[in-house]
Amino acid sequence: EPDFWDTYAFERPIDDTTIVVASNSIDTKIDRSSFGVVAATEIGAGIYAAATALEKKRADKGEA
């Protein structure tokens, strides 16, 4: 076909396009809630690690 290749990029450059992103979109809300879940998980893991270290320290003192 003579007009097989798309010439849209030459007709209207992409850098002239204004892209608008809504800050209250569902994707933003999902990203924020996902961040909260990850942060809560990391905090929980840190608390668990600290409690385990204290428990081990107490157990080592009792055995010595």
C-alpha cells in the first residue's frame, strides 16, 4: 500500500501535546492506599524484629 506507514508523528509532534493528569483520579487513590499498606507492613515488620531481638536477648540472659 502506498500510504502504509503512519505519518501522524510528523503531522502533530507529541511534545506539543498537553497532558493533564487529574490528582483525584482512582489511580492516584490506589497508589496512595498502596503506599499506606506497604508502610504499615514495614512498620509491623520492624516492630516484630525488635520484639524478637528483645525476646532473644532475654532468653540468652536467662540461660547464661
